[in-house]
Amino acid sequence: MKKSSNKGIVIISILMITVVLLMLASSLLVINYYNLGFTNIVENKASALKVAEAGVAYAIYCLKEDPTWQPPSGGLPMMEIPGRFEITFDTAKEFYSVNNLEHGVRDGAWGGSKVPGYSVDLIVTGILDRGDNKVVKRVRVILQRDFYSPGSFSSGQTSVDANTIDIRKESTADNPSEAGNIHSNSIKSSNNDPAIKTIDSTNGTSTYVYLHGGIASAQGTIDIKDTQSDHNLDIENNSSVDHVKQSKNIKPIDIDGTISQAKNTLPSGSIISGNTYVIYKDKVEPPLPPSCTVSNGQLHITDNIVFNGNVRFEFDYSYADPSNSAYDPSVNIADGGIYFDTLSGKSPSLYVDQGNLLVAGALKGNGSCYVSGESRFIGESNIVAPGDTGVAILSKKDIYMELPSVTDEALNLNITGLVYSHGNINVNILDPNDPVNPANNFTAGQWPSNWEDIVLSSSGGGGGGGTVYAVPYSGAANGVNVSISTDGIGTFTRNSDGSYTLNLSINVGAGANQIGSFTVFAGKAGDNQNEAENGPFITSIVRNYPASSGLARLFEEFSGGGSGGGTTTTGSGTKIDPDFHITGGIVAIDPNNPVPSQATPDNPSAGNIHINIGEGKFFIVSSKKYLKLLESSKASGIGFKTILWSEI
């Protein structure tokens, strides 16, 4: 009995162990099954995320090639993977992307948020489909362009002293946005000397800046206020200051190569020596090639022409002076100038090789200027660049665009095309004391009287007195000599508070015991209005005329007896500062340092834009059709910066 009992116990034990082992094996099988399932889920989710990330990379590639790219419907399959990614710009879909590469900040992003300017709010859906197991992952990425068509771009500092700088983009039917932009690669970061600074020294406030929904950006700091109460930035149109310090790249244009290529393709008769060329009513001296003709004070350039060395163009306006024997009342002096003429069916270009260009008068028509040296344009220019290059002015050294401030009319400069320099770009009010001022430094003829900052005339002699006509000027600090025949000399000076002082001493002739009488007023020669001051000799008088009075005139008449001495009159004048308009873009790049750094800071002599036009206004309309040379010169590696990356 005992042996049978022991055998039963062994059998029961074996059965129990077998059951336990079976249970353990079953558990392991179940655990392994779920582990495999969990691993598959994790792997599938990771794979779906990688599919979505591949979609982001694909979208970046396509958008770099074509900023207007549209993804195909139905998604794009992955090679050797049972998955696909989907991207749509259809706002009717549940998840959608927004292509905002050519606009400023605007509404309309997925989830009701705003879309940053010049960016793509990209939502990519990655789908991994293994039959019964379908996994979906979505990523949201906001990509902002590293480069965009510039309204104003400088590798160095941009400084603006004006009433207004207004930068907008040319709108189209497909893209109605007018968002403009201004950028500086300067690393300047001090409060007094930032990368972009705007100040209006006339009234002590900042220049008004309007970007129409665009962005102001720089590698250094920016002084543009970004609160509505400051009224310096057009906040109502969602303009913004990008406080993220960043650089942008543009590959410098080969200006020497462009000029050399043109020079090699032209006949020898179109290549002439640099000189000072004076344009008279019906001729130019010294003569120019047959492609250049003169009629009624207009020099028409009908084909490409190259000058070797410095070139200066002046105009003889004697035919507009009634007192001159060459006076011709049928010719309008305002029509004079250099004309790019398309009679040959193409827009001609003016090239200056190894020299500077100065145009002391108007430049008009359809054409371009390529200069290996400095370029200076003084006058009411109005040129339109040809459509194939979009270039208006390319200069290897500084560009100066200058107009005088006058009191009887508003002068304007209009340039349609790219204005580009490897030096600095300087936009100024013409200084009457500057040696390049045609009023001071004409080889022949005379500068138009209504373009003078100082217009002088005299009459009388001895003790009989004389007349001085003086137009106030906003920029000269040292004054301008004023002669009254042989009777005396005076200085007309602008004071720091905006008023004007005429210090006048009269040299009395031998035996004379009276100064006589004379009239002093600011205005245009030929005006005859005056205000009389009666009574004894007046040593000084102050008379102010408000801006609302129109022309800046000081009418003071002095009379009385006594010997010689000095007379001082002080008053304030109103002038009309000029406006400047550019459709295309204004770009200054230091070719040796296009992206400054702490190791190689920006150079004050190259790559800077300086606008100093008093109460004048500066307008830029950025137009891609005039920025073709920049688009084709993009530096390698330019793409997008990521400002958001998240899963949704």
C-alpha cells in the first residue's frame, strides 16, 4: 500500500508541474505576442514620423526650386516602404498648410493663428499602412525664407534721416500683398549706432517707417519702434521688427565682368575716351558717336556706348536765359537732359570702364548705367531699366543720388530698376558748397535757376544800393558768399534752429555819406514783392514767415543815412525738400565682406545705405521683375530657417 501511495504522489506532482509549465509557457506566449504588437506599434509610429519628416524635406526642396509650388493631390508614396505623406494648401481640408513666402504677416494659419511673413506654415501627414495596422503622424513646421526679394538690403548699416521711408512690394492679381522689407547684415548693436537707424533730425523724432505688413530685420540691432503709440512703424498693417539677429546672403554681382563682356561685344566706334561733355541746345562738345544725337538740349543715346575713364555730362542752358543772345523761348529747359532712346528697338546701356560717372542734369528714358567707379546723379532723373536685366544703376564704388531743396517747386527723382553698389549708396539734398555742385563748377553754361539753392542777382552801384535774391538751404552749415556788385559782401547761413541769417557789410564809395537802399529777400530771381521798413537806419531786424505762407521769402527793405557798417537780418524760411522714388530695389553689398561678423565687422566705406533728405520722402516699391540679377546670384546653401517644429 505504501508504494502505491508514493507513486500517486509522484504522478500528481508531475501533473501539477506540467500544468504550471503549461501556464508559464502560455503566459510567455501571450507576453511575447503583446510585446511584438507593442514593438510594431512603436516602430510603425516612428516610421510614420520619419515619413512625415521626409515630406518636410521634400517640400523644402520643391519650395526652394519654386516658391509657388503646389503639392500633388493624393499624397506621395515612399519607395520600399508601405507608406506615404500628404501635404495640402487647401484650407477646406481638416489639416492644411499655408504658403506665405511672398507675403508679410497675415491671418489664415491652421488653428486660427497668424502666418509669419515670408514663411511656409507646413503641416505634413505621414501615413504607414500595413494592412490592418494603419498609423498616422503629423508634424507642423514653420519655415521662413533665408532670402527674399529686397526692398532695401545692405551688408552694412542702413541709416535714414527723412520725413518718411515707405517700402512696399509690387502687388499682382495672384499676390495682392504689398508687404515690403528692409534688411541689414550689419553687426552694429549699440543704441546710438545700430544696424538700422531711423531719425528725422529736422524735428528730432524718428523717421516714419511704413512696410505695409512687411519685416525689418538685421544681424545687429534695429532702432525702429514697434509700438503703435510711437507711430514709427505701420503696426495697423502688421509690419514687424524681427528681433532675432540674423544674416541674409546675396552673392555679389561681377560688375567688372559685366562691363568687360559688353566692351568685347561692341564695335570700336562705340568705345570712346572719358571726358567732360557739354550738351548745348543742338550739339555736344566734344562730339560723340553717331548713336548720340542732340536736339533742343536733349542728348539722345540710341545704342550701347562705353567710355574709358572718367565721364562728366554738363548742360548749357543759355538758350533759356532771356538776356542771352542764344535765348529760344520755344525750348523748355525742363525737357533738357540725357535720354536713353529705344529707337533702335532696344534699351541702350551706358558703360564706364575704369572711371567715374557724373550726370549734372536730368537722366531720362529706358536704359541702364554700368560704372566701374563712382556714380553721381544730380537732377530730376526718370529712367526705366530694360526688362531682360532689370538693372538701372550698377556701380562698383559709391552711388550718389542728389537733388536740391528749392522754395518754388517740389523736385523728384524716379528710378525704375535695381540700384546696386559695391560701395555705399548715398541719397542726399545737394550741398550748395559742394565742389561738384554744377552751380559752382560748370565748364560752360548755367545751372537752371529754379534748381539753385542760392540764386543771386544784383543791381545798382556805389551808394545806390543793390539787390540780393537768396533761396534758403537746409544742409549747408558754413554759409554761402553773397555779392552785391562792388558795394559789399555778405554771408547767408542756415542756423541750427532752422532759421537763416544774412550778415551783410556795405562798402561805401569814396566821398559817399549814405549807404543808400537795398532789398533782401529769399525767393526766385524775378520776384518783385517786398515789405518796406521806413525810418532811420536799421541795424537788425527779425521777421518770421510760417510754413503756411508758401514760398520762403524774407522781404526786408532798409534805408537811412550814416556811414558804413553792418546790417544783420534773421528769419526763418520754408523750403520744399525733394522726394525719391525707386521701383525695383536698392542694394549695397561689400563684395569682400557680404556677411559681417565679430571677426570681420562691417566696413563704413562699403555696403552701407545712407538716406539724408531732411523732410523729403523716400519710396521703394520692390519688384521681382527688376531683381532678376539678384535672384540669379543667390549664394549656395540659401534656404529656410526653422522657427517652429512640433507634432500635432
